[in-house]
Amino acid sequence: MELYGHPLKAKFNQPRPPPPKVLPATSTMTASYKNRISYHPQSFSMPWMPNSYYKAAALNPTLAPLTESFPGLPPTKIVPFISERPNGVFTRHTLDDWHRSNMTNYKESETTRHNAERLRADLSRTIKDVYQQGKRTQGESTKNLGERINDIEYWKSELCIELDAMIRETNSLADMQKRLERALADTEGPFQVAHKCLLNREKRMGIDLVNDDVEKQLITEIKVIRSCRERLQQCLDTVNSQLMCNKEARQELEKDLADKQMGHHIDSKCYQLKNTSRGIHYFKGVERIDATVSVPETWARFTDNNIFRSQSARAASAKLRASTESLLMGTADEMWRQFSKVNDAFISRITETANAKSKIQTHLAKTRQEIFQIETKIQVIQKTIKDKEVQLKVAQTRLDERTRRPNVELCRDAAQIRLVQEVNEINETLRNLHQCLRASEDMLQMLVRSKGILEHDLVVKNNSLFIDQERCMGMRKSYPSTVQILGYV
């Protein structure tokens, strides 16, 4: 327990807050703080002592007047220290001086107490004003932080919505890219089939090696497929470029969203800080550091530009997907129509060749039958000739024997005349028969030649039918369907 009047020795554990910038401008406050010791943060560890203690300790005992209203005793009335009274009795002050000194002390005490009361009232009002001002200032800062958090949450929601839309659009465009790649790869098969059909048709023989409608349609099909492949490749390049734009816009959105999330976390932490929160410290000079790189207008414009860029990329991507879908449908329909034309030309040519083959087979059968009949007739003629030659031999032998008749017996009788006529008739008949035999043999040669031509033509037609029907149409049966061309499978 300390005695009254002794200096207080309590120490502050924490430094005092700085004095408020705005204090009530009262004459009392100004008068009460004239002799106040200046504030030094380094003196927080020194024991607190009233100002009157230091002022009293600095004064030396003197006979100066106690107050301004009491000027003190005149020099002539000062009682000497050494009294001239006998027996060593002397006095320094009179009784009036004593009473006046007491009254002066009472008045000074009352004045001091009155000033102290006014000072306490001013201090209470100042502390209340400082508290209210700090609470108001902190409330405004907290309110601004809350508004900032709301702004960040709004832009975060906008970024999330746009990012989800961009992700969906990018996925859709990636699917369209895969369909384009599959469609482009699927055109390679028909292109090779058309080329192989042309090469196989080069193996036709003879008169069938003609520039028919099938060959023209195949050449047209190759041109159509090549044109479709070029358009699909150009569209695929455009889709790849658009995918890069979408990915860049998506990266900007994700980066901006990550920054917003970090800023939201920091501002939420600041918003929740209170005077009683843990982890609050002094950071001397932090208010002089300006690390900002934007203002609210540029901050909002930056995010709005990112969203606008993403929306533009999404719109371009959606338009590109629509045009790509139209291109896929158009190229598939064009290739399919040309494919149908080539198939129709093949079917027509195959039918025509099959009819020609059938007619050749009919003519060949008739020719073979005619050859058989001609050969039979030749054999008959040859037998007839042999028979006539025997008959001629008989007649000539008779005539030769009759030439040996003696003398008058060599008579030109009816028998002699008839034998001569018979020999002449047989010779004429043999000439006719030999002529008929030669004509039949010539005809047989012509029939055999015609048969060879028909057989060769039949081989040619069979070869053409095999090429067109088996090889070409066999390959074209594996032609991808429209669904495969569009890239759905």
C-alpha cells in the first residue's frame, strides 16, 4: 500500500493510442494542457507521475509569493531570521501572514480542483468523441469492405457463369473438331475407292476399254471428294484457331476468378477483424505504402473486358459450329449424291454389258449350231462327191470297155450316147458339188471366225462385268454411310 502523494509506479503493458486529430476547441482544454509533457512513444515504460510532482521537486524554497494575488511581504516587513528579542525568541511571519497563506492555499487548491474537474469533463468528452469517431471510422471502413466484398461476389458470379458457358462451348467445339477429323479421315476411303475403280477399269480389254459415263462420273467423284477434303481441312484449321482463342479467353477468366477469390478471401478476413481479434499488430508506415495498380473503374472494366472477350469468343465459336455443321451436311450430301450417280452409272453399264453378253451368247450358240449344220452338210457333200465319183468310174469304165468292140460293133448306139451323157452329167454334178463344198468350207471358216470373235467378245464382256460388278461395286458396297461421313460414329 502506497502513501497518499507518492508517485504511481504502474506501467502500461501496451502503448497508448495516438491522440485524436480532432479535439474540442475549448479554452479550458487549452489552458489545462499548457504544461503537459510532450508525448514520446519511447517513454511508455517509464512510471507515470503527476506533473505537479515534477514541478514541486524542481522548486527551491523561497519567500516568493504563493499566488499572483498575494504579492508577499515587502522587504521592510520581512522578519529577520535573528530576532533581537532576548532569550532567543523570534518569529519569521505574522499571524496575518499565516492566515493569508492558508487562504491562498485554499483558493489555489479550489482553483486547481476546479481546473481538474473541468479537465476530467473535457477528457471524458474527448474520450467519448474519440471512441465514437473511431467506431464511426471503423464502421465506415467495415461498410466499405462489405460493399467491396459484395462487388467481388457479383463479379465472381458473373465470371463463374461465363466460365461455365465457355467450358461448355469449348467442349462442344472440341466435339465438333473430333467430328471434323473423323469426317476428314472417312473421306480417304472413298477417295482411294474411286482411284482403285479407275485403275481397275484400265484393265478392261478390247472394245470395252471406252471412256464411258462410269469413267466420267468416277473422275467427277474424285474431284468432288478432293474439293470436300480441302473445305473440311480449312474448316478444321479454323476450328483449331478458334479453340486456341477459347482456351486463351478461358485462361483469362480462370486467372481473374482466382484473383477474385484471393481478394475475396483477404477482404473477408479484413471484414471480420475486430478490436478483440487475434493477430492484429502494429505495422509502422504501412499507410504510406501504395501498392495499388487499379481504381474501381479500371478494376471493373478489366473483368468486364474479360467477360466481353469470352462472350465474343463464344459467339464466334457457336457461329463456327453452326457453319461447320452445315459444311458437314453439305459435303456429305454432295459426296453421297455423286456416289449415287457413280453407282447408277455402274449399274447402267453393268446392265448394258450383261445384255451385250447375253446377246453374244445367243449369237454364239446360233453360230455354233450353224457350224455344226454346215459341217454336217460338208460331210454329206463329200459323201455325195465320193458316190458320184464311183458312178463316174462305172460310166467311164463302161465307155472304156466299149471302145474295145471289134469292127462294126463299134456302133454309136443309144447305150453309147447315154453313157456319154451320163459321164457329162456326172462331171457337171461333181463340179457343182465341189463348188458347193468349197462354198460350204468357206462359210464354215467364216462361221468359225465369227465364233472366235464372239467368244473373244464374250471373254471381254465377262472381264468387264467382273471388273465393274465384282471388283468396283464390291469395293463401293463398303462405302461409308451418311452418318459415318458426318462423323457421328
